[in-house]
Amino acid sequence: MTIGNQTDLSSVQFRNFCTLGSPMRILLFVLLTLMPALSEASDRVALVVGIANYQQISPLKNTVNDARMISDTLSEIGFDVITLVDTTAQEMRDAVDDFAFRVETADLALIYYAGHGVEVLDGVKKIA
């Protein structure tokens, strides 16, 4: 709501929230929803993946920046973060294996992926 030249702070915050990309809004919602659990969880792990460059698909513009921002944010709030950016398939498999091992003893685990998604002919959705 605007009165004269003053803008209500809550409407500014809402507009800023609406300009975030859809994945960022979803993550922000999830983090805010989990805040009570986050404060109590002592061992928090996260796997953050950002893939922009592909061999046969057009590159994505913001995935790597989103992944780095999420990784930094999670680190700041106490997560032990594994961050992968434009990684090879083997590096991804190794990181997922490492993450799976860490999850077994963690109080809280989170995975964030920014990249292309592909639907295979048989209807099974897979990450590219």
C-alpha cells in the first residue's frame, strides 16, 4: 500500500519475494517452514548441484549462480555442504555416494538441483 511518497515495507518485501525465480521461492518457503527443525538439528548436510553447460543442449543462464547462492546460504546457517558446479557424471556419482554416507548419521539432509530436467520416452523423469 502506498500513501503519498511512503511505501509500506511489507508490500516492498512481497514484491522482492515475487521477483525471485520459482526454485528460489520454493527453497525459501521450505527453509522458512523448516526453521524450527533447523535450529534443533546439529548435524546438517546438503548436496547442491548447479549444471549450466551441456554437450548437446543449450546452456542455462542462472543455474550455477543459484547453486552457489544456495550453497553459501546453507553454509551460513550451519550446513555441511557438498557443492557441484558443471561437474562430470563420475564426479556426480562420487558426490552422491559421499552424501548418502553422510546422510546416514545426519539430523537433517537437503538436496538442491538446478539444471535441465528430461522426460524419457517411457515416461520416467530423469535429471539431465
